[in-house]
Amino acid sequence: MTELPVNAVAPRRPGRMVAGAAAGLVLIWLAYTITVNENLHWDVVVEYLFDGRVLGGLGVTIALTLLSMVLGVALGVLAAVMQLSDSPVLRGAAGLYTWFFRGTPLLVQLIFWFNIGLVFPVIGVGIPFGGPMFVEWQANTLVTPFVAAALGLTINEGAYMAEIVRAGIRSVDPGQREAAEALGMSHRQILRRVVLPQAMRVIIPPTGNQFVSMLKTTSMVSVIAGAELLTVAQRIYLGNFEVIALLIVASMWYLVLTSVASVGQHFLEKRFARGERS
Amino acid sequence: MVRIQSVRKRYGSLEVLKGVSLDVPEGGVVCVVGPSGSGKSTLLRCVNRLETIDSGRIWVDGRLIGFREHGDRLHLLRPDELCEQRQKIGMVFQRFHLFPHMTALQNVMEGPRTVLRASRAAAARQAGELLERVGLADRAHHYPAQLSGGQQQRVAIARSLAMNPKVMLFDEPTSALDPELVQEVLAVMRDLAASGMTMIVVTHEMGFAREAGDHLVFIDDGVIVEEGPPREVLSRPRHERTRAFLGQVL
């Protein structure tokens, strides 16, 4: 049989060439301005990039993100399971929670938690409805900016995670649950062994996005002086007036964090795609 | 082995089972046929209580399904008691419902491991034997998505058998299969019937009903219209509705 190799000539695409040239020019101009503009103070950026205070703020940002995400996911799973329960009281409580915390701005919530002492000056463990207290603390000493930040971010994150987890659980074919029931598995076993592992495929990608988003959202904590990256940068530029340089320092670290998180997200997604036809 | 007495079931205003009674002796193979929407799948799902019944009684292996009799009142069983009853009732679904995140072997091991708390080694050995029995020993480490429909259904049968059920329920086990894959599943079911398993099979496979079934039940509009030995009912249906239905499917 004779071979008939395909060696075709590609059509010219003038539109694409013009657009490409334009985008290239913009990039070159951008690189040029950034390097020659003396107002950017790159030497200051380099000086502060690994400054002890900046690295400390970076640590707080990472700690806040990890803590709020882990607790937020746990809270979200709990709220999602409650929303899918047969009990109207549990459903109602979980619904009220997500409605309230998704419906009010995080900034407002953070300021509220920081000022919780105005509502409950004393916080303690005891018998509710006016009974005696066993242990108690002054709200102002207990609720530090870090505690208020972790509390606010966690509770807000839990409300969003509840919706993500719920969507994940509902994406699992009801037949899966029936097949597991027919084997004699209990509700808890079905959730843990059959439903959640499959829901993960739907839950992981948006959770990764939430994590990346949380890394940046922690900067909101600067309104209550949370000692995280942006707060630290602000404190430094209030002293030396290097506003832009320190914003660049903070941004560079945020970019590092989000890039690392995105890579991690990629591998997690691959791990939970098990059993899918590739 | 299975005793169904005057079972009624309604969804809202629609009554799908209007007083159905059926006895399946130990080792008996009962095939249930009927037009879609006749209530035959619902009847099957009532036996392992995937559906609740509105009136009537169902016993499997002498135990009342779903309730406890206490004096002259019935009490609903607790969830853990229901789980225990279901362990002895295997079910095979039209659309297999294998767990997609587990291999064939892991699917078969899941019941013994999670419900019966069997050791990994014991569960794996038993699962291997069962996969061999349904002719899939070489597919043990494949995920469901890598198996054909017929293979998936055979794994699903092995998964049910792993719980050592007293009775097996088949809900249209070959209806979702390509025609050339039907026979491999029916062959496994024939072997199972020959081994003495008590089976209730909702099916459109009249050939299987004729050869492997001891008893044929024709359900239409929520009632048993006609029943008897399969060959007799299939060749000489007495009732007009049975004749009309068989005329369409044969």
C-alpha cells in the first residue's frame, strides 16, 4: 500500500499575529517601567523581604490559614451532615448558621469577634440560663487579636464549607447509599466508607480554592491588628514611609504561598480521582 | 424462607402494591415479571426494607422485617437492628451500584470488613474465591470503570454473596446490559440457583424464568394477576392481561 503522508501548510492567521505582538509590547513596556521607575525602591524590597518581623508575620498568616481551614472544614462537614439530616431542628440550626455567616461581611464579623467583650464581658463555663459559673475569664484578656481572627475566619469558613460539602454529598448517586444499606452498613459507616470518599472528588477542588483564598483573606485581620503579614508590613511602612516597597514584599510572599498551595491542590485532586476512567 | 403477606405500599395518592402475598420456600427461585410500573421492583425493595410498607407483614427466615411485635402493637426497629436484618438479605441492582473508588476485590471485601469486622486476610481470601466463582479472578484489581457492564454485575453479585445471605434479591439484573453481556450474568445466576440459594428475581428474561425458576409471578397494577410453574404460565397463560404482556415480550 502507498503511504500518503499529511504535510499540510497551516493557514495564515493575521488577527492572532497582531494581538500577540500587542500583548508582547505591553509586557515589554511593563518590565521596562518596573525596572527604571525609581519610586519602587527595589533595594528596600530586598532589604525587608527576609526581615525578621516580616517572616514572623508570614508565620502568623500560615498559622491562621491552617487553623481556620482545618477547623472550618470540620465545622462545614458537621453543618452539611446536619443540613442533610431528617431532623427539622438540626436542619434549621445548620441553615440558620450558613444563612447568617454567608450573608454578613467577614470584615464586620472580625470586628464583632474582636469586640465580643462589649456583649459578653465575662466568658466562662457553667450552667446556662443564670446558673453558677465554674471557670470564668475576662473577655478582653481571652480574646486576643489572634483568637478573634481565628474565631472569625473559622466560623465564616465553616459556613462556606458547609455548602461545598453538602453539594459534594448530594452529588453521590443515591444508588450508592442503597447498595451500602443492602450490605447492612450503618449510616455512619456509609458516610465514612462510601459517600464521603466519592464526595471528595467534588469537594476537593473548591476546597483548594477556599484555601488559596483564605491565605489572602487573612489580610483582612489587619483591621484588628492581627500581627499577620499585612499588619506587619503596615507597621513597618508607618515608620519608614516605604508604603509601596512593603506592599510589594507582602505581595511576593502571598504569591509564594498561593503558588505552593496550588501545586498541593493539583496533587490532591489527582489522588482523589482514583477509579475514574482516564 | 421469605413470606410476604398482604403487603400494601403507596406513594402519596398512588398505591403501587395493593395487597401482595407470596411465599418463597428455602432454595426456591421465584421470578417476578410484569410491565414497568407494575410494582415488582417496589415489592423487592420492601423485602430488605429499602422501602417501608403501609400494611401487611414480611418475614425472612422467620423474622418479621422492619418491626418487632410487642403485645398487640408493632414497634419500628432501631437503625442498628435494621442493619442486622439486611445483612442476611443480598440485593443486586439494575445499575450495579458498585463502589467506584474501590477495586473489584475491595468491593467484595467491603461488607465483611466493615459490617462483620472480618480480618483483612480472611476477607481478601473469601473475596478472591467469590470472584473466581463469578469468573473474574483476573479482574480483582480493576476499578468498576475498567470493567464491562456484565463484569460489573458479576462483581456486584459476588459483593452480595460475601455477606453469606439467606436470600438473594435481583432487581432487573440484566436490564442495563448490552445484549451480548446478558448471558454471562444469567449463567452466574443459574449456578447460584443450582447451588440451592433462595432467590427472588425481577426480570424480563423469560428464558431464565423458564429454565431456572421454580415459580413465576405475573404482577400488574400492584396485584398478582397470575402465578404458577414458569413453563405453564409462559405457555398457557390463563389471564387475559398475562397473555397481552407475554405477547409483547416474547
